[in-house]
Amino acid sequence: MDFNEIKNRIDAIGANAITISYIETNEENDELFDVFVNVWPNKNVKKSFETIVVKTETSLEKAENISQRLSNSLGRYYKNVKYTGHEA
């Protein structure tokens, strides 16, 4: 998914808070990771968010790189962007 697609999806959801992170694709293989963006449309509802899957089954190095670049880029457009990195 490219940056414009991600930004359009965030705009459609409405972004009060955004987190960017990556997690192992599955428990059996800790060498592949999925990168995703969680978007909270309403800051009053802490458990209600939508997930945008950015990249699937990529290496740890690429997942970190994509997540950090995405965090920096989205931070130029939205206030509450947080890079959370690897989720265990």
C-alpha cells in the first residue's frame, strides 16, 4: 500500500490518534513481520480503532524502516502520530 492510499484511508476514518507498529506474521516464524497503522477516529472511545495493514510478510529490517518512515511522513500531516515499533 502506498503513502497516498494510507493517507486517504486515515482521512476517511478521521484521525484523533495514530500508532504505527509491526508484529510477527505468525508465532511459528519470527523472521517475517506485518506493518500496520491503528487509527482512532474518536479520542473519547479508547478501544474503538481501525487497523490499516501496510505491508505483510517482510523482514525485521524492512518492517522497522517502513514503520519509522511512515511515522515521520504521517507526522507532517497529523498531530497525534506515535511510533510504537515492535509489538510483542
